[in-house]
Amino acid sequence: MAKGYWIARVDVRDAERYKDYVAAAKPAFEKYGATFLARGGELTVLEGVARGRNVVIEFPSAQAAVDCYNSPEYQIAAKIRQEVADAEMIVVAGV
């Protein structure tokens, strides 16, 4: 089974409250087997407009990635994130 990946591009508007999102999201990530491959860090813009924070999270499958996002645990965190950051998030199936 191919792994699944969250790719998130985020501009944080309130860094202090974003910490609340990170803490609230942790139980969902643990439950669904998430492994962070990139979390912030330096970036090099090759084309287009970059966001300030870029995250890649690996899951055991694309379905697990979608289930994590839709889980009650993550939806609590998502509400916090949506209040303090602008983001695009997608799930990509691995090869």
C-alpha cells in the first residue's frame, strides 16, 4: 500500500496561538501514525509565491492521511489553526 502525505503551506498570523494548534493536533498525528518529514525550516523558492511555513507529513496510507484530517481530534486543532493562520493543505498518495 502506498503511503500518503499531507502537504501544507501556511502563513502564521499569531505565532503564540499557533503553538496551541500544534499541541492540539498532536493526539491525531499520533493516532494516525504521522511522521513529520519537513516542518518549517529553510526553503528556496523556485517558482510561484511561497508561504512562510511548509510542512510534509507522511502517513501509512493516503486514507490514513484523510482520516486524520477528518478525525474529531484533528478538527479541534483545525479550528485553532484556521483562526491564527492561512493555509493550503492537500493529501498526495505516494508512489
